[in-house]
Amino acid sequence: MTTNGTKGPWVALTLLTACGGAGGASSLEESASGPRAQGYDPAQHCLVGSSQILCPGGIYAYAQWSDEVGWYIEPDACGTGTPICPL
């Protein structure tokens, strides 16, 4: 059992490890340059009228905003295999 004086560093280490530690910043940079951060592509996205689309299962899929085109989303954003965008 640890004494009260040595408990603090263990708690800090545990929290740092659980939150990704120093590697967390690089994973954020990688996700910012991933396919979702590329912007609107008419071959991969369709335009929608709002920031949320109600999926058949009752959950919401969230659209992305572009100043050039407005709200857009991936056709398979609901994950049901049925595209949510008109063809």
C-alpha cells in the first residue's frame, strides 16, 4: 500500500496513460489529415440540407460543413448499406 505522498504521481501517470500520453497529439494530427478532413468531393459525398440526418435505426449521422457547398455527408454514413443520398 502506498502512502499519501506517493499516490499523486501514480494517479497522474495513470491519467496520462489512459488519455493517450504524449502520443495523443500525433494521433490528432493524423486524423486532421485523414479522408474526412479532405473536404467535399462529389464522388464521395452528397449534399444534404442540415447538419444531422436521421438514420433508419433511429440514430443520427452528422454532416460536415463547407463554405463552398454547405452541408455534405458520405452516402453510407448510417452504416446500413443503403445509401442515404439520392443517386
